[in-house]
Amino acid sequence: MKKIKYLTLMLFISTPLFAATSSGAGQTSRDLNFSLGNLCEYVGKIQTDGEGKSNTCSFLPTLAGSYDIFLTKELALSPQLGATLPKSGRDENIKRMTLFALLNGKYKTPYLTFIAGAGLYFTRIWGPGGDEELNNGNSTDSFPLPKDPVYSRNFIVNLGASYDFNTTWSAELYTYVFNALESEDRAFSVGATLSYHFGDVL
């Protein structure tokens, strides 16, 4: 049932874009661009100490690439692939990285470009294997460390905006929404990037 809800949501987001494609509006240009930025994952959802404080933002470098296909001067389809650099979490023995694949739509105005889309967000976790002793509140317990990589997958909705400094450089602010249809489990990640635009090179 949840998969049907997410497929319906993705169809709702993408239908206006594909409708513009079939309406006869000619392609005006294309743009290949690469981005470097930082991702703040699951803001306010992860407890960071015994007093119940939650996370805000941490340093998590992100690389991404988009290919904008303009259907009109204002409207573009923008498939995007990105990944975070591998990094240790709160446990130095466990490393993780993420990969995301999105289909975005962009609407360009004289001042800002608005971005909306949906896609998949993969998390890869791995470690040295074996066990480690961790505090369980009153004493310590032995906890297993992953040896073989473990993967998780989430459907996400992407909302954002972009500002063009010139034809070559732009800055973007994104919000990735996890479990958009589940109010109790809903979470947000926020990303900020600086992009270099190569223009119509493909």
C-alpha cells in the first residue's frame, strides 16, 4: 500500500512536466552542471546525548551532477545523481555513505529557479566486523559491527530553489523529505550546493 502511495505521488509530481514535453513546446537549450556542497541529514531526528538533545547540522560533503533539458525557456526536466563522501558516524568503527537519484522539474523566474522532484535515496553502511563494547546505560554490552555492506533505500521528495550568479555559477538550497506520507516517521535533510554549469555540451 505504501509503495502505491509513493508511486502516485511521483506520478503527480512528474505529470505536468511530461505534459509540457508532449504539448509541442520545443527544446530551447540543455545544461550539464556539477555541484559541490554539504548535506545536513535527518535534522532534529537523531538523539545526540543522554539528555535527549537532537542533531542540527554536521559536515557531510556532497557531490552531484544534473542534466537540465529545457522544454520551454522557463520549464526544464532535470535528472540528478549525487553521493556523499564516505564518513564515520558517531561510532568511528562504522562508515557510511549515501547515493541519491532524482527526477526534478525546474521552473525558472527572473530571480530564482524553483525545484521540485522525487526519487530514491540509498544508504550504504559497512565496518570491520567483530564486536565492540558499548555502554547500555548501567553497564556495557557487546554489539556486533557490520562486516559485509548493508544497504537501505528510501523514497524521497525534493523541494528547493536555485539562484544564478551568472551563466556559469549558481547556488542551490534543497530540502529532502523522507516518508512524506507518514507524519510520525517524516524526516527532513537539508542540502546547500554551489554549481558550475558547462552549458549544452552533450
